[in-house]
Amino acid sequence: MSDLKNYIEKQKQDADFRKEYEESQAEYQVMRALVASRLESGMTQKELAEKSGIRQSNISRIENGTCSPTISTLQALAKGMGRKLNIDFVQENIG
């Protein structure tokens, strides 16, 4: 396990840290999914901006986690990549 993963696992022993960490996972997954999809599509942020109508600066902010996109923004980005946005609710693992 990496040093970062070990550090996070140790920090998750603290209830407040664990709560914040778990609550931030959805945003982190959106960031990772956008970056991965854009790269799989072979596009730069600038190219995605041109195809989606979303400013490159906004795409950058979404990818680095400094803003939370709306569903309509995510739909425009997906369309710009020739993809479809899919949102899913999964069973929470408790324990």
C-alpha cells in the first residue's frame, strides 16, 4: 500500500476525518471520470470546451476540484466527448 493510502487509512480512524473523506468521494469520482473520459476521447480541455460549449477554465476547475458542476454542465461535457452521462445510486457499504 502506498504511503498516501496508509496515511489516509490512519486518518480515517478519526470520525470527523472519515465523515469528510466519505462525503467528498462523489466529487472526487466526478473529477476522475471527467479526466479519464476526456483523455480516452483524445481531447484537450480546449478541444472539449469547443465541442461542449463549456469554457476551458470551467473544465479545469471541475477537473481540479475547485468547483462542483451542475448536471446540465456534465451532460454538455459528455455530449462534447460523444458520450452519455450516467448517474447511478449504489448500495452503501456499512461497517
